[in-house]
Amino acid sequence: MPDYRVVQNPLKRYNFNNHSPLVKEADGSLKIGIGAKPVAGVPEANWLPAADGKPFSLTFRTYVPKEPARTCEWTPPALTKVN
């Protein structure tokens, strides 16, 4: 049975939201790393710790979404696995 509880970590970081101090790339894009260790090329501020070797559940929420999100004209970008 999967365990989807948050992972205790020294950063005490368990999610990202509109108050998170995320660091954007020079072109305005955003890289987020999720894993047991920081991801090379991703600022530590954009790293969400996850359990080593275990699956995780990623939830994307929009509150009062704009029209493109409501009509599925906009969707979040795909995830890219980095080893």
C-alpha cells in the first residue's frame, strides 16, 4: 500500500504555493526538483524533498482558475524524470 504522507526533511518544506520563494530561470520559466536529494541545475529553493526510492503523489490545484484552465486550454507542463 502506498504511503503518501509528507517526508520529514531539514528544510521543513512540504509543498509549494504562491507564498513560496521560488527562483525563476532567466527566461521566466520555472524548474522544480522533487526527490530525496537536491537536483543538479535546480535551485535549492525549488527542491521539494521526497522519500528515497518510493513513489510520490503530485497534486496540482488551482483556486478560482482563469478561463483557459477551466476549459483545459491550459494544462500544467509534463514532468521530466531526471536520473
